[in-house]
Amino acid sequence: MTETTQTVFEKHQIRKSYAQKSAFIQYVQNTATKLGYQSRMEKGYLGARNVVVGDPDTAKVVYTAHYDTCAVMPFPNFITPKCIWLFLLYQILVGVLLVAIPSALVTGIFFGLAACGIEANALLLYDLWLILILAVCWLIMAGPANRHTANDNTSGVTTLLDTMTALPEELRGEVAFVFFDLEEMGLFGSAGFASKHKKVTKNTLVVNFDCVSDGNNILFVLRKGATLYIEAIQTAFPSTETFAVEVVSKGAIYPSDQANFVRGVGVAALKKTKGGLLYMDRIHTGRDTVYMEENIAYLTEGAVRLAGSLSEK
């Protein structure tokens, strides 16, 4: 485990409150300064605070990861990037469940009052139902922080920090790193960054590392504008005896910050069933504790190779 990774796990694994985020931002900027990079904090939508290392407006590639921590949930965010219908079905079922719980509670109160011979006030019960729905939404967005964030997204954060460290000095002027805030709230950090950096949004390769430490199937999901980099990505990140790498531009979905960039690429580590289904689980729960160091080392080496190949063009 690298020094920066150890520090993040020991001191900055939870990055949800303003103070926790401030401490992490300061750590990233201090690390960048020690390595010889220029860095700054940029504000975005809804109070998002993005950390920008290097100059994204002149960089040939921008490496990104969100640093904000999600609220802890009783069930995981289950993602199947190449089986879109299953991914959507799971999201729908979760939504139905979140509405069903308050509905069942209010219904129980109604019948309980009726059993006691008390006439229920329909308007009050409706108000209670709305309050419970809002409470559930609040818990999802702003509830207690998940204390275990190994995969989501300490893994992406440490990939960026290790790449910053490993990148040769002659390449550092051509690469930028952005640590996004408020991804868990709805990609607001990256949306704000994209609105300020139009050239990056439209013309620069943006490689986003999100949940890359739990599984040895590495999937690169490319937006249409990033397809001209397919060969470069495949060369920089080849399959090995340990990792099965797949680069796709169609028939896959990965919900993360790369969606805000024309040449965006989402990178995720996945597990595979015996039937060949690629999936991600554990995230958003207390079970998010798997951190495969070999994943981060592999992605760091590949990120350096990709930056080198783009520099030659």
C-alpha cells in the first residue's frame, strides 16, 4: 500500500461533512505541492468543491474521480453495466421499495386506528406519508455517511494520487487531475466543472475512475466522442493473467461523472458470474471493504502509459 493510500484510509476515508471534505482537499493540495504540481479548489453547483491539479484546459488527458462519500444504505447499489435491463429493473425495484415502506407504515396506522374505533384524518395521514417519503429521500442523499468506502470511491481517489506520484516529470504538463465533489448527489461536481471548462467538455479525453478495487474484470465504457481513443486505451491497459480488460462504446452503461464530457470514459472493476454477467455489489453499504491493491497498481501503470502515448501524438 502506497503512502498516500495509507494516509487516505487512516485519515480521509470518510469525506461527507464539510469539515471532512475540507481536510481531504487540503491533503490533496499539499500532496500536489510536494510533487511539484499546481492545484486549486474550484466551486461548482450546489456548493460543490472540486480539486483541480494541473491545467485541464491545456492537458491532453484529464484523469478524474469523485471523492464525496455516500450515505450508508441497507442494500447495495447493484450495477450490471452490460445488462442494462437488469440494472434498470433493480433501480426501479429499489425505488418502489423506498416508497412502499412509508406507504405500509401509514396504511398500518390507518387500520390500527380503525381497529380502535378512531376515525383517521385522511389529510393528516397524507401529510405523514409525504413527510416519511421526504425523510427517506433525505437519508439517501444526506443521511449518515458510509464508514466503509474502499471501492466507492476511495479506490478512484487513490488511483489519481498514485498516478500523480508515478507520472514522469516530462509528462506532468500534459496531464490534469480533477477530484469531483457531489457525484453521489447527482454528478453536480462534474457538471459544474464542465460548465466552466468548455474545451475540456467537448475536446479532451476524460478518464473517470469510479469503483475500481473490487473485481478483476476492468471495464472501460466510452462515450461516442471517445471512440477515437479505443486503440490507445487498449494498448495502455492490456488484458493480463490477472485482469480481463474490455473497452466498449455500445451496449453498456456506467452511471458516473464521465457522462458530462463528450470524450468521457468510465472505468470500473467488476466481478463476473459463471454465466458471464459482469456486476458490482457491496457499494453504499458497510460491506464496501474490498480494496485490491493490485487493481490500483495496474490502473496507475496504464494511466502513465496512456499519458505517454498521447504525448507522442
